[in-house]
Amino acid sequence: MNQTDLADTLQTKLMPVYQQKLRSRLQDKYQRLSEGLSNHGDSTRLNEIYTELYITEGGSGEVNNEHEVRQIETVSRRPETQETPINCNDIFKPSPGQDKPIRTVLTKGVAGIGKTVSVQKFILDWTEGNANQDVHFIFPLPFRELNLIQKHLSLVDLLNHLHTETKELKSADYEDYKVMFIFDGLDECRLRLDFQNSRSLSDVTESASVDVLLTNLIKGNLLPSALLWITSRPAAANQIPPECVHQLTEVRGFNDPQKEEYFRKRINDPSLAERIVTHIRSSRSLFIMCHIPVFCWISAAVLERMMGKAESAEIPKTLTQMFTHFLIFQTKLKTQKYDGKYEINPDQARKTILSLGKLAFEQLEKGNLIFYEEDLKESGIDVREVSVYSGVCTQIFREESGLKLGKVFSFVHLSIQEFLAALFKLLSSSEQNTGLKNEFRSPMISLLKREVDKALQSENGHWDLFLRFLLGLSLKSNQTLLQGLLRKTVSSSDINQETAAYIKQKIRKNPSPEKSINLFHCLNELNDRSLEQEVQTYLSRRDDYSCLSGVSLSAAQWSALVFVLLNSEEELDEFKLWKYDRSEECLLRLLPVIKASRKIERKPIMPRTYTRKTNRASTALVELDRAVKEMQQGKTISQVAREMNICRMTLKRFREKKKGCHDFAK
């Protein structure tokens, strides 16, 4: 046996050693789940708390420009029978009848839905020998860490830098062994991934910038035999060319039984857990948000404390109330009303919240969910004092542990960032000394109206949840809860009534259905449900035919009807269109409800031909509505008609008819 053969034999024998070293470190890193906790010692073992997430094969290929909370609301209405659920350990297994092997899986999901936890569970099961044992090496390469690498280096050097346990592997070993790369958080990527113009690279020892290495890995030029798993929020997922993705999956979060299962696992007292589940179910907005595992954790943290003790405070029913109590508990801001003393200095807590709120607002404007040292400096936060911030806000702001290349910070969830940004806006409107521009110091009513307009002008709903929080925080009841932070209340019933009237005026001008739905959520935060109550009188009619027969609804009432139907507990698997009206206008107005349904139910006395026609019409409307959205992205009628195989004149007439409905009340 020559020296080369001896070396190869030795390398083969050493491979299990390198593999075990990597397994051990990854197991140590991923076996604990810090549900928002900054203190590693307080974390929970993943296998003790983990609830199987609803991962579906396929999913929508179109870009969704709605705020992620709206996407959650839509998904929560979608019947589970429409999707094929798969276990996260099986995402690389071809479906029955699928011959080609899967190289690259792209998994989408809104912020906090459980993408990273799914990755963590996948890796943990591999390290413990429970799944995917045909894979020799798994290399997690999160984008938040890759962003920090400035220098040129080869793929081998990159792996040696981040995973030192395998630095003795030869370059040829990456071809010989089955290797998997996991790129978590594409939406956090600050690298420029240019799949069109990036130079081609096929040698794992050739140096290049990190973005070039990534594009060549994803395109299959580098290590074509390797498996790739990429996770992303929906808006960023289209950065990856479709031809590079062999399996598209979506993390759908908790379905309804899993929401309840989470609270029963999380709350030790069974009786208290049942009371919490009952309360969550009583508030449609809270129950829908529990689709997100992180929101379940927030709700459990608040409700276990409030319902487990004989507190006189009102139990939260809106998102703003829930997040307000969460902030109070997590900043340890206890007023004298509770225990006669402050647990920490209120001025210090106030200063901390203002600083974090400024960071939250400025980074929300930029669309960033993770922050680096330079981002903190821009917001006036001294990186050396970060421990002060995480000490005051133990489960709100955190520094990621276990990174080798630098410090990465984030809020526990995007919704917490949006809440703090809204609180910062409210605080700064009544402050004279926060270093803000004059426009922030305008009277409260002007501020609220301006923010309503700003949210409506946003094409992707970026400010929708921020607006809901801001309006909720404008209520005196919520400001009273925050009296440790607010030196004076900046609210009145007149301000709330005028703001509600302004929002109703916007609804009457009939923006898109998506915008109208968020405006109704805003009215709910202001405790105004008058428009909903108007349409409820029609829905309570029990005629044999349609409850809207002979009724002429205004644009605002149509919008209210859509909101009521989407937020009711009525099953939308089969939408009973016959209960409302059979007109073409009804089909068009109720399009968001139809899109959330699987099919239209036929009334027993209704001819089958009518139902078939109506189902075909609703399907066509959904396609036409999608086509109009494509045109709103800058495409011409001809382009969209050609790409979607739709008659150009039909598309033109539909766009005009839809616009006519929008102009209905003007």
C-alpha cells in the first residue's frame, strides 16, 4: 500500500471522529430552546417543549405584499385539507411518484412562525442519531453570521472558520461524503446575491467573496452533490431563482389543536391552562396570532401571571393590551399599586425603553430585524452597555450567543419591535428632549391621522401592525398601565373619536380589501365596532334566500361584511355564498372571503348548474385579482395576459369593474 492509499485509509477512519466532534458541538448548541430568553441558563430543553409544526409541501409561488399578520389571518382561515403536511425531517424525501432527487429545499414562513426552531429540531435529531443518518456532515451557515464576513475566502476556508471540528477534512472529502448546508434567514441577508452576473466558481479551494460562494452553491456550480436548505420570510424568498429550488415548503405554525397543546405543555397547572385557552379562544385576534409560536409564548407569560393571581387588572383582549402587559412584566416595572415599590429605577427603565424604541423605529424603517454594532451606535446605544438593556428587558432585547464572528442583536419578535417603535412614537410626541425632528412633536390627532395615511400608502402593509399598536396606545386605559413610562397621558375621548371618524372616512373611500381589513382592526383597537354592528343586523336575518336580498350596502358596509366574515368562527372550507347575494357585485366584493375558502357550497334547492357556474366564476375572479396585482407591480396588461394565459380584454374589463367598485361610495 503506497503513501497515498495509507493517507486515504487513515482519513476514512478519522471521518467518524470529525463527525462526532461536529455532532457534539451542534447538539450542545441546539438542544436548548431559549423562548426569547437572553439567559441561557433559563432556557428549556427543545425536546421537552417542542410541538410538531405544520410544514406544508408546495405553497403559493406568488409574492404576497401584505403585512405578515394579514398573511397569518389568511392562512388561519385556510382549510388544512388543502395542504400536505410533512415532518421537518422528511423535507428532502421525494413525494410519491417523484423520481428526481431533491437537492435544494426552500422553506418560507412569516417572522416567528418556527423556521429556526424547525432547523434546530432537524439538526438536533441528526446529532442524536434519530433522523437523516445518511448525511455525514451538516453545516449550519446562518445569514446573520455570514453578513459579518468581509474578506475573500474559499468554501473550505469558510467552513473551517465556522466549524473548526472538520478542518482536517480534505477538499475532496466534501465531494465524497454526503454534506448538507443550512442557510437560515435569507430575509436577514445583507449580501448582494446576484445570480445573473456573479462569476462562475466550481473549485472549493478557490477564494471569492461570500456572496459569490453562496450564488455558486445555490446554482449547483459548487458541490452539486451537496444538499441545501434555505429558510426565508415570504417577501425575500423570490431572491432565489425558481430553477434552483427543487422543493418548496412552508412553515404554517400552530394549527388550532396545537395552539391549545402548547398552553397545556407550557402551563404546569392544568386548571389554569384551561382557563387561559378559554380566554384566548374568546378573542379572535389573539387566537389567530397564536398561529405564531412566539406569540403563544408571549400570551402564556402574560396570562399565567395575570390569571394565576388575584389581580384586579383587566385581562388583555387586544394585541396592544397583551403587549403592554408583556412590556410591564418583562421590564420589571411594578408600580406601587402592585407591591408598594419599584423593582428597578423607573427613570432607568424609561431611558432604556426610549433607546430601544428609537432603535426599533429606525430599523423598522429600514426593514431590519437583526442589528449589528454599527446599527446600535447609529441609534445612540453604547454596545458596551448592552448588558444593561438586556438586564432591564430580560426577554425583549437579546444578544445572540454562540457566534464566532461578532455580535448580533435582535428583538425577540418583529411584533415586539413594532410595538416598541409605536411606543417610541407616542412617547416622543409628548417629549421635548428626545433628539427628534419637529415633525414628531405635532399634536396627537395630527400624528395619528398622518400615521393612518402613511400605512395606507405603503404597498406592502409594512406599517399595518405598527399603526394598530399606535392607535391602541393612544387609549387612556393603555396609557394608564404605562404610567411608569409616560410622565403624562396624551389621550382623550375626543382624540379617539376623531381618529375613529377619520378611519371610517378612509374606509368609505374604499381602499383595497386588504387595507380595509387592517383599518377595521384599527377601529377595534380604538374600541369602535359600530360598522361591524351595522352589518351584523343584516347577517342575523333568517330569510330562505339571501340575507342581503334587496339590500344596498355602502362601500364601508361591504368592507365591514368582509371583515366580519373573515374574523368569525364560521368554517370557510365551503363558503355559503347563497346566504348573502347572487349578484356579480357580491362575488367581487366578497373576493377576499372566497379566496380564503376551498369552494362555494350549493344550497339544496339551488340548481347544480348555478353552483358550477359560481365556482368557476369565483376561481376565475381569484386568478383575475392576482393578475391585477401583477399589473400593480409595474407589468402591462399584455405582459400579464400572456404570462397567465388570460384574455387581454377580459383582464381590462375586470380591472375597470374592480375600480368601479372602489369608486362606489365616492
